[in-house]
Amino acid sequence: MINPSVVSYGAGTNSTAMLIGLHERGERPDVILFADTGGERPETYRHRDIVNEWCKSIGFPQIVTVAETITLEADCLTRHALPGLAYGFKSCSEHFKARPQKRWLKENGYKNPTFWIGIDAGEQHRKKFDGPRYPLIEWDWAREECVEAIKRAGLPQPGKSSCFFCPSTRKEEILTLKREHPELLQRALLMESQADLTSVKGLGRAYAWRDLVKYDDDQLKLFPFAPEIACECLDD
């Protein structure tokens, strides 16, 4: 197929809302691709599957998952390194997101594709190229409109879509990972501990995740016998 329309689907708020907006406007993509780094949180994979069922129900193409032969996590462990973003590079996006999508399209006979990217109207600074189409910007949809669109479609709100060891993870998100997915945190800490580091201190770039986790553990040890107190507040 010549000039197919290809949705680059990340299973986050923006790309989910983009699919809904396209459906509401009677536009149907030719292909929907999900590039799997192998390091997404379990919630992201579940949301991808839920949205795939929704795509089936409205006559959209199935979401096709593409990936490199090695995961980003395995690549980092093999090279004793961290993801490129820790060093100020965006090589992980190019190698583990863009490249497998382009390869799949070429192998399946899709030529000169137009990628539809889910960058919303509130983050136009992320728009780097003029070639792709940015539907959310066309519709002037910022994050609020994206959230509302997902509600209209009756779909659950997705969580953050990123690798569980992403260097852009905020400190509070690291501690949430510790509580909700301790096994994933341990894998991230293993990657950090095995990396040969000189220019950065760890996955936090200016700090090591292990130091943040240790500080949090030490804080909890200060109150080993504190009873749990039920909150009487109401969420109005």
C-alpha cells in the first residue's frame, strides 16, 4: 500500500484519545502499531489489550505489536549501560520505538507511510518534524480534552506509558513503583548497579535510584510501630 496512515500507539492518554477522536470524526487509520520495548509496566500492556478489543468493536485495524529482537532492558544489561536518555540522548526511542515500526511497515509492503502521532495541543514543543500528522494539535485537544474523550468512549484511563526504568521517571513515581511493583524496581536497580557510570550517578541522572529507595526505607524505619490510622475525610 502506498501512503498508508499509521497510528503510532503508545497506550497512554494521548494516543488513546487520538484513536477515539479519529473514530468520532469518521477517520480510519490503515495500521495501528504498538512498539514494545519489553519494559512497559503491566498496566500499559493491559490497557493496550483493552483498547485493541475496542478497536475490534468499531471496525478499526487490530493493534499490531512490534519489537526489536532484544529488549531495551537486556540491551542495557549486556552493554553495562543505562537507557540513552540518562546520558541526554533519545536513542532508546529511535532504536526501540521508531525502528521496529519502520521495519514492520517495509516488510509488509507499506510504502511512504504517514505517521499519526499523539502529541496534544498543550505540548507542541514536542513536535519536531513536519512530515507526521498530529491530530490532537489539529483539534486543539490538550490533556483535559484527551481525558474527556476517553471517558466518552467508556474506556479506562491509562496510566503513564513509559519503561519502568525510564530516567525521566519522577521521584514519587519511583516510590510508587516500589510499592506496586517491587519486582520491577529490583530489576531497575540491578540495571543501575551493573552500569559502568562516569558522567551520571544513576537512573536519576543527577542521583541514583538506589539512594532514593534507601532514604525511603530509612524513613519508614523511624516509625516501626506506628499504627495505621483510618482517614475520615470524604472525597468531594
